[in-house]
Amino acid sequence: MRSILYKKGISVFLFLSLFVAFVPVGTNARAALREPARGRHAMVASQQELASKIGVDIIKKGGNAVDAAIATGIALAVVYPEAGNLGGGGFMLIRKANGEVHAIDYREMAPKAAGRDLYIDKNGNLIKGEGSSTVGYHASGVPGTLAGFDLAFKKYGSGRITWRDLIEPARQYAINGYVLSNRVANLLRSYDKSLSKYEESKRIFLNGGHFYEEGDTFRQPDLARTLERIERNGAAEFYAGETARMIAADMKAHGGLITLDDLKNYQAKERTALKGNYRGYEVITMPPPSSGGIVMLETLNMLEGYDIRKMQSNSAAKYHVVAEALRRSFADRAEFMGDPDFTTVPVAKLIDKKYAEERRQSIDLKKASSSVKVGHGDIPSGESMDTTNFTVVDQQGTVVVNTYTLNDLYGSQVTVKGTGVLLNDEMDDFAARPGKPNMFGLIQGEKNSVQPGKRPLSSMTPTIVLRKDGSLWFALGARGGPRIISAVIESVINVIDHDMDIQAAIDAPRIHHQWLPDELLYEPVGFSPDTLNILSEYGHKFTERPGYVAQATGIMIDGKGVRLGAIDARGDGEAVGY
Ligand code: GLY
């Protein structure tokens, strides 16, 4: 299938740089109108080519998509340390070739010593710098990545691949190093101020303050030793072994919160995946503690009431209704969503078509609403910066979409002494001060307040879409905080309503609206002044500067069963198939 963009021969994108979640991620130009990567048997699409290759090699060795996803995830912790991780957490959505669906939640958990007002000073203001929810030893939730991978491996791996097979390729890159690109060398340098505050991070990631240059070989011997212990002792090494003791000791030495008990008590959980549909196509996605799935399905349900195809892909009319639907779903996110183990989330109501119909009533096709007036929906009581996504499809047709994160790039900026492991700053995905914005400007309510053992609300949106005959059509996810949700929704619409292939769908220009602040974010490339003028006439207020809306990776199965892999034009990576 050729995209509409292809058909019209519109030369659109030369994405010169990426600003996701307020961070310049360097210059990475990708040409316009790209064909997706093709593979007759299997495909891995991740944000680092070396990691994608490792995943494909696992499949060639007899592993399935789950094995490949785990190997890719472990590799990203070494070759993509800004977001790939052992010290973070995320979500893995699996659909086996036989149609079984599994949703693994390995989101970080608040340590036992954490509480509602942890990040508020005696004057009621948010604490900044060390002690805050965004940087330093207080910012980390108990990491979930290895627990999640362990669960997935034991329950859904092929059984033909060993744990060691999954870790060893990453360990080799940690020992022998890999060559730094210009983008990554620049990115590391741009984090000088924050990483320098932590001696271990400065030593490893800033070359002791001398900085790395493009073309340098980046080696991580501490991380290699950690991986060697994990290879030998399993994931338990991270939660109860020497690595756990090193994490707890470093935390204690710096007034941090995570204890050995917190690590021992961490559990990855299986959740029931959310299933909805858009124009008759089944959409499978992540339930709470990610808000991503609910917000996506609620938004798609609202959009189903419009003839989006007729509006055409780049029109002001379409961006307007998408923004208005997002405005309403994000208002509901702020009010109703949190960790389902701690609070009741009215999931069924929020993804109900009738509810969407009610929410849609207040959308004026020619006038932007006011976010303050829109507020959240009427639901009777009783009933969550930088992240990375990868998508894998194997020969049998099992698909895995995995989104995991350290939250901000390089997480809390803290590297645990002697381990090479960067820790997350996921505590900022809680409402540090309910009713006040977090680092993404997101307002959140009491349902997402900090409580010991609770998981912060996420925006990660791993998603699988089926054809009407129930077979796998495409799967995708994204990085970029709350913008993830908009990126996934707009890509789904681009395929279903605008007949785009997965590459064109992901590359097409996007907008983002998250209710508050009451601003519409549009991308620096792909929006004509005419479109923006119409949106402005409708009453939309734009963000001060345009910015990119997340980065997605996805895979589509074409009519002949060929796996088509796509990496977002806005960032790095490679889809590798065979
Ligand atoms: N840390 C970003 C998210 O989970 O949404």
C-alpha cells in the first residue's frame, strides 16, 4: 500500500532536529518519503540499529518476538543509555500468533519511605534540584525493567533461548564499546550541567568532564560487570543480589529513599489489556497504570463520529477535531486516572462509545473550546520524558510492543556507584503537588498522588491494531511523555482513515493537546501558514514555539505477510528485518 503522501508526491519532511520533552536531541536528518524496511520473516524496529540487529539475531537463533524484545531492551540499556535502561520501567504488550494477548506492567513503584508531600517544602512550594521529583536520589521509583523482562521471558519466551543469550550481546557492547554518533556525543555534552552533579555519571557519561566526541568508542566496564552478574544470577541479582545491595548502599549514602526491602518487594504485574475498536478495527492497548490506552481509545471513540477521511490528512478541520478530542480525554486523565491497585479508575465508562458521544457533543467544528470550561466528564464516583519504544514481529506473527523509560533523558542523572546503572526520575509522573503541573506541564489529581508502593500514572501507549479478519495489521508505540498518546492516535488515524503505510503514518505531521496548559502544539515542519491561520481563527492558542510530537516505531504486515518496519523521521534508530 502506498501512502497518500506518496501518491500525491508531496515532498514534505526533512526533519533536522528533534525537541522532545524540551530537550534538544541533536541533528538527525532523514529524507522525506521513505519506504519502510522490509522483512519476509521478522522485523525489529528500535531507536538504535545495534539493538535492532541483536533482536533479529535472537529470532534467527530460534527465539520468538518476546525473546527478541528482551534482548533488544537489554541492549538499549547499553547502546541507548539516554532512555534504554535497567534502572527504569515500562510496559510490554504481547499478542501471540494464536491471538492470546498479554500486558506486562513493569512500571516503577514508589519506595516505602515516599509520601504525598515528599516534594513540597515547608512553604508549600515544589522542591527544586536535589530532593525534587525530577533529579537526584529522591526522584527514582523502584525500577521494574528486569522484573518485567524476567516475567515475560519465563512465561512467554520460546524456551529455545537462554537468559544468557539475551544478555551477552549487550554485555559485549558494554565491554568493547561502540562508536558514538555526532548526535549522541552532542546530547551527552548538552547534559553537562545536570550529569556533572553526580560524580559517577560525570565519570562515565561525560568522560570525567573531558566529553566524548563523535567517533569515540564508548565503553561501560561497570555496566558490563553488572550485566555479567545478571547473566549469571538472573534478574534476582538486581533485586536481591550484589547489585541490589550496591543500589541500596548508594541510596543510603546520599539520603535516597530506595532500600533493599523496596527492591526485594518489587513485582512486575500482568494486567488485562484494553480492547477497543476504531471503525471496526480492533485496537489493543495498555491499561492503567498507563493512561495511554484509555486516553487513546476515548479520543478515537470521539473521532469516530467525524468523517476524518473526508477532512483529509493535513487539513485544519482534522487537526481541530483531533485537538478538541484530546483536550477532553486529557481532562479526564487528570481527574480519573491513577494506579488501579490504589484507586478506582472508571475504565469501562471512559472507553465506552456512548460516553465519547456525550463528550463529543460540546465540540464545535469551527471554534476551539476553553479547557477551563471543558473540564472532565461527568462520571459518578465508584467506578503519566524520555522513553523509548521498540516493536518486534517474529516469523509466526507474534508481536511485542515495548515502551520503557527513565522518564527524563538520563533519568534522575544519578548513576549508582560501581554499577553503571542510571536511575529513573519516574517519581515526577506522580502528581508531586496535586493540581499543579509536572515537568510535562501535566496537571494531575489526587488519584495520582505519591503513596508508598504505588505506581505513577504513565502515558506510554504500546498498541496493536488488527485487520477485520482478526489478523495482525500493525503495531506501534512511541517515546515523548504525554505526547506519546497523540503520536500513536494520529498514526492510527493515518493508517485507517488516510490509507498510509506505517512509515508515512508515523512520519506525517502531528499536533498535541493535553487540556492544560490550554495550548495547541504543532510541529515545526509540515504545517502551512494557511492551516495555522485557520486553527488560529478557530480560537486555538499555540505553544510559544512549535515542537516535535514524540517519536514512534512501528511494524505493519502487508497483504503478502511482509513485515514493514518504520522508525520515526524525528529521531534515531533502524528497523531491521530479514
Ligand atoms: N515517563 C513518561 C510516561 O510514563 O508517560
